[in-house]
Amino acid sequence: MLSNILPKLKTSNYFKPFCTAITSEGNSKIEPRALQFPPKYQKPRQVWLENLDTIDERKLSLLDLHPDIFASNPRIDIIFQNVRWQSLYRFVSFAHTKVRSEVRGGGRKPWPQKGLGRARHGSIRSPLFKGGGVAHGPRSPTPHFYMLPFYTRILGLTSMLSVKLAQDDLHVVDNLEIPTDEPEFIQELVKTRNWGPSVLFINEVDIMPRNITIATDEIKHMNLMPVYGLNVYSMLKHDTLVLTKTAVDVIESKLLTHLHRNVFYNKLGKYKVDQV
């Protein structure tokens, strides 16, 4: 039935760019993709596999995405907790005040203990005096490090990936190879495909292709990141998220393993600085 309908749709100018990606020379471009932990109650989400070697977009095939990762219920509160955690765990406050023992002066008793009718004091650098020490003031350095619960971080990643896919800001490409290292090429590509203006490219390894590394080096709002560095703050900061096909496999494998693991009590314990 689909083979009878598609030739008719290809004659229409509106459906022509979509149908040419589905059928080419009579062969189906829908690639079956085996999903780990197959979903029971939700259908897999589908996304186009696009190219990156030409400015004009060319759809290569359709990919199935696991709904537990790319179609979960987006928790805005969890996303906020992840962003706040990423903003604070590296922050160290250097605000510093002196206590009474650190302020210069005040070594002698200002007046006798008795006989003058005045309140008794032992030093003019007491916090009660102007120019004295500060009681309960900030002391530097003050780290603001804390560790977010493990599954709160996992849910933050799935929520952010689901939001990007729902907003049509997530794109999957076959690889990050581009034909030239000129920044104008990648800028024109982003403009033509209505990406961005800020774009985050995710690859499965931290050794990126040479051309795209040089092309994006001078563009401050286009960044490259390995898949092990994917985080909520960076996805929220950039308008468009571009994943390679192998990066999608790694993301799904890692997150699904943690979401479906049988022994999880060791992940729910209190964080220890020296833990492995």
C-alpha cells in the first residue's frame, strides 16, 4: 500500500523533498535499528539522519530513538536543579572578613574595669566597636560544592534530550566530516538549515575531525564536545544540538543501562569525595 501511495506523493511539490528522502531508486531508506530494552508502552521516536558534507540538507535515512531517552516526560524542576548544581559546584567564594584577633590594634584595655561608670570592655577591636572585627562574617575560601543525587542527574539528561527533540532542535548526522575548514562553510550551513544561532556538536570520541575543528575554532557560539561531556547546562545554553549516529548509540547505551539496572542501591548512597 505504501508503494502505491508514495509515487503519487512524489508528484506533489509540497511532499517532494520528504518523499525523495524516503525512497530513492525504489529502495527504502528506513533503516531498522535494534533498541536496547525495547519499550513496552511507547512507540520509538523517529528522526532523520542528515548529512554534513553539503550546505543543502540531504536526508539519508530514518532512525528510531528510544522513547525512554528521547520522549520522557520533561521535568522542568529537574532541569533547573541540574543547571543550579552545575553553576555552583565549581564556585568558590573569596569574600573574607577579619575577626577581632586579625584587626590591627586593640592590644590594651581601653579603660579600667571599674570606677568610671562605663561599660566594661577589653579591646577597641571588639565587634561592638566601629573599626573592630566582624562576627560571623564570610571567611574565604568558601566552596559551594555539593553532589546532586545520581538519578536526578540521569533524569536531567533524559529531560533535556526530550525537550530538544520535541522542539525540533535535535539533529542526527552520519559524521562530522565537512569538505573544507573555512568558517564560512559551517556558518552558511547553519543559516541554510535554520539551525542555531548557537550549535553544539556531539561526537563519540574527543578527537574531532580536522576541518570542523578549525572551522568552529573562531566561532564562539559553535562548540564541539565528546559524548562523555554531554551535560544539561551545555544543551540548554545552545539552541541546536547535533549528534552523530554513533553518539546516539553511546548515549542510549549508557542511560538505558542506568535506568534498567537491577542493583542500584550503591548509586543512592551519600556522595563521598574519595569514592571511585
